[in-house]
Amino acid sequence: MADQALRKRKKKESRDEKQEPTKEENNVGKYLRFNCPTKTSSLQGQKVEYFIGSKAVDCLLDSNWASGKGGTEILFTDRLSVERYLDKLLLLGFFNRVQRIKKVKKTEKEKEKETATVKDESKKKKLKTEKTGEEKKASFFIPSRARQSSEGTGDGEGKKTRKIKVKLELYDPEDQYFEDNDDEAFVWYFDPVHPKTVAMGALVVVATIAICLFPLWPSNIREYVWYLSVLAAAAVGSILVLAVLRYVFFAIVWVLTWGKHHFWLLPNLTEECGFKESFIPLYTHEYRGGKAENKTGQEDNADEKENENLEEKKAREREDEEEKEEEKDTEDEDGKKDESSEDKDQTEQETWVKLTEEEVATARSEVSNEDNGSQTSDLTSSEVKC
């Protein structure tokens, strides 16, 4: 917290006093700009490039300013020194701290599944209104989530990764500081000219001058250049002819089959893709007849019935499992009761068995004394009567 407070104070002072970067800072900024891995995103409606804080620190630790190669001055000894230096570059306006907001981009198949689930739910509502008395059967209809999982795991479609859109938002001026962290992102404002662009511009200038001086070239070189130009023109012309012929061939097949067959040669030829991808696949064929639609509808109904049967079986199995669990519970309770009664019997038996021989003898003597007393009392009573 104390370090952040000091940074904020320094930032306020630096904003009040406008500073210009030194040659060393410019060189470090160029090295970081050209070598640190970046990603593209949108910030306030504009495409920008941003980098991660920890990767920038790793990049500078691998530079000559950390190793001292080539007689360069050592500026960075550890990650903390790099973090402080990058904090200076942030104050000079090389980059700014931003917050990443990730949004999952839904694929076309997921959108189609959502529309299909909405239709399924509307059908289920109609069936429930028609069959109000059959509550048990209505409970076995497949929910939308189960259907999505079954469709996703069928052909490996569920394993495909979703595209994640990242939007950037600037932090407040008080929260602008550099931090060595994998979750911290920084937007580049420093955009120097790359040496490669300078070299490419020079080559373009030299090429234009050479083309202008074409009449002065040797005859052999001019012949080779002419052959190459003819080959390039033939290649471009063949691509244009293919682009026209594919439409002609599609129209012929469509007319002959009354619009049932859609056959495309090189479907990606006019799409926005790479050179190799424009020739893959070679052709595509689609049948759009009434029978195919009926077949697909029947297949969907069959799939729905199969799914319903599976759900019914699962529900029955769950009920059987619950009944078995209840039976087990009752058996456990009965076993516990039996065990408790047996324990009581054992305790009673143990009280009788634990009597010693002396106690038994004393008890017998007491019983015999009582019997003798009763006999003497009977004799005295008989004598009195006489």
C-alpha cells in the first residue's frame, strides 16, 4: 500500500511536469515494443495492441541490459528493478494500464441449438396442455440441457473451444501503475517505425526505379522477365475463368434438377481466405428435395422418441435404486433392534452367572430357616386348638 501511494504521488508530480524520454529509454521502449509478445483488441472503438506485465518483465530480463553483452550498461538485476523501470515508461506515456473484459463468443452451432431448444420447449408446453392428466409421462420429456449435451458429445462438437472476445477499458489516472502480474494488461501508445518497414520501403523505391529503367536492361534478362509476366497473367486469367465457370456449372445443374441439387466447384474461391484455403475443398454438394426434408423430420422424431425412452429407463432405474436404499435402511434398523434385544438378554444372563458360591449358600440357608420357622408356628397353632 505504501508503494502504491508513493507511485501515485510521483505520477501527480510527473503529470504536472512534462518530461521527455531519454535515448536510453527510447531504446528500451523500442526493444520491448518489437520483441514483447502482443495481442490485438478494441479500446474505445479502436483496434489496439496490448501486452501482459509478466511477459514484459521476462523480455527485458533476457535483453543485453540485464546480461551486459556488447558493453551495454546493466540496468536490470531482478524483476523488481525491471518493474520500477517500466513504471517510469508508463509515466512517460509509452503505455497505459487497462482492464480486460472477456466475453464468450457463441458459435453458429450453439445458436442453432438455442433456437432448436426454444422450439422444443414450445412443443413440450403444447403437449403438457393437451395431456394434463398424464403427469408421469410428461415428466419424462427431455430437458434442453440434456439434449444439448447429447448433441455436443455425439461427433466431438462439444469438445471444440469457444472463441473469447476481449474488450479493454482504461483504469482511472490514479490507478495507472505497472505491476508484474499475469492478469495485468497494458496498451501500447508508443509506436516507432520498425526497421523492417524502412527496409521494405527502400526496396520498393529501388524496384520502381529498376522498372522505369527496363529498356536499359540486357536482352537476356528482358526475355526472362517477359516469360515470367506471361505466366503470371495466365495464372490470374485462369483463376478469373474458374470463378465464372463455377457459376455457369452451378446454374446448369440447378436448372436440370429443378433446384434440388446444389453443386459448387471450388466453393471457397471467392471467399475471404488464404491462397491454399481457396482451393479446399474441391467441391460441395447439397440435396434440397422434399424427401430429404421428410427423412430428416422422421429422423428427428425417432431421435426424440429414443431420447424419451432413455429418460424413462433412467427414471425407472432411479426409482428402483431409491426403493432398494429404503429397504436397506429398514433392514439396518431391524438389525439394530435385534442387536439391542440380544444385548439386553446377554446383560440379564451375565447378572445371574456372576453370583459366587458363598452367596448361593447364604441364600439357601436363609430359605431353610424360613421353612423351619413356618413349621414351628404351625405346631403351636395345632396344640392350642386341642
